[in-house]
Amino acid sequence: MTKVRPIDLLVISDVHLGTYGCNARELLLYLKSIDPKIIILNGDIIDIWQFKKRYWPKSHMKVIKYILKWITNGKEIYYVTGNHDEMLRKFKGFKMGKFVIVNKVILNLDGQKAWFFHGDVFDVTMQYSKWIAKLGGVGYDFLILINSSINFILEKTGRNKMSFSKKIKNSVKGAVKYINRFEKIAVEIASSNNFKYVVCGHIHHPKIEKFKTVKNTVTYLNSGDWVENLTALEYNNTKWSIYKHDQSHFEKFEMIDEEKSNKELFEEMMTEFNILKK
């Protein structure tokens, strides 16, 4: 059994449960290996845009079930809505125990203000041409599916995995320019509001970097994703770090409920939910 690590704050985003590219099993292993005091689910946890009834693996259900377990255990959890789960924005302010749905959240971390939001508000395609963004999401999911098939072959032949979408992002000047602009806008707004930290998701680009502005110094952070990068942000003992999943660290970690069906897992979830409502 891998030892469970206590951490002060966990930030995960862009899990995209319900899509072929989601690495739910790896995420579940990670979640079982930590004991966070506060959890920020920073958008696009469930991909409602591309959700299909015929594709909802047990590993995806288990992630939801494990988060519900945290809720029933009384952990402080903020679900920050993103663009792929924007349907949840109509439930802004919903609370269940210490779980709350929000569009953004500001926390005090050791005397410094930290601003958490998904980041899609900066995306022009989201604001003016949502159908284009959704079409792009379908294409992205198809690319990930092809990539997964090729990586399966590469692993079987003893070669290293590769990420098509990451290579495209890193090589296309427009994508690099967009990421830089995204970070700049986030930092400028954070600086104008005297926030020490600005924490985003959305662009699937894990990063921690300090930016000097006219007024102050702002630390920009992005939690990455669980499609390509398999990353999260951890805040512990006043320090931030990027967690990068390494499957070899979990070879002997116990997986519970391997034989249970989605129906059985759902029934267990509802039992826990009903207990929480009482």
C-alpha cells in the first residue's frame, strides 16, 4: 500500500470525465494516495459537451464516487465551473455540506489572496462562436483517441509514448501566442486586484511562474489536465508544486471495487448521498 500524503490544498482541472482521452484510472490512483484539507475542482471535471450514454467506464464512475466520499467525510470542496461543464453554472451557490458550486473562488493562503477560476472567460471562441469551440472539442477528442491507440502499440513494442496534441500546441505559433496572451491577461487582472496567486485550468498547460507587474509580483499557476499531462497543483507548507503522475509509483497500490458494475457503484453513491442529505 502506497503511503497517503497529507497536503493543504489540491487543485485539479480538465479531467474530462466521459471522454475517451480521460485518464480516470490514473487520477483515481492519485486521489487515493493523498489526503487534502481543501480541494479545488477547477472546471471541466465532467465533459457534459461530449457526454455519451454509451461511454461511461467504471473508472469514470469511481472518480465521481471517490469525490462524493470526500464530500460525505466533510472535506472543503469547491467545484469551479468550466466551459465543458458550463451547465452547472445555473447551480452556482449550491451547497451540500462543505461542497459548493462556484464560478470562481478567492482563498486566503497564509496571508496571501489566491484567485481560482477556470479561464474560459478569456477564450474568444467561447464568447462569440461556441459551436466552433464544441466542434474543436470533438476533433480534439478524436485526436486523443487515435493517439491512445498509437501509444498502445508503442508501449507493446517497448517505445516511448508521444502526445500529438502537445506537439501541435508546442509547434504552432498561434497556439503558443494564445497561451502567452492567456497568462498575461490572468496576471494583469490578478495584479489589479492585489491577488498574490492566480490559478487557472482550461488550456491544458501545467505551469508555475512568477510575473512582475507595475504594482506587484503575481504567481501564475495552471493545473494542467488529466488527458495529456496527468498533472495537478499541490499547495503544502506555504509552497506550490506541480504533481506529475508516474504510474510506476502505484504498481502495488490497491484498487477497490474492481469487480463492481456501474449500477452497483451508482447505488452505493446514492446511499452515501442520501446519508449526507439527512
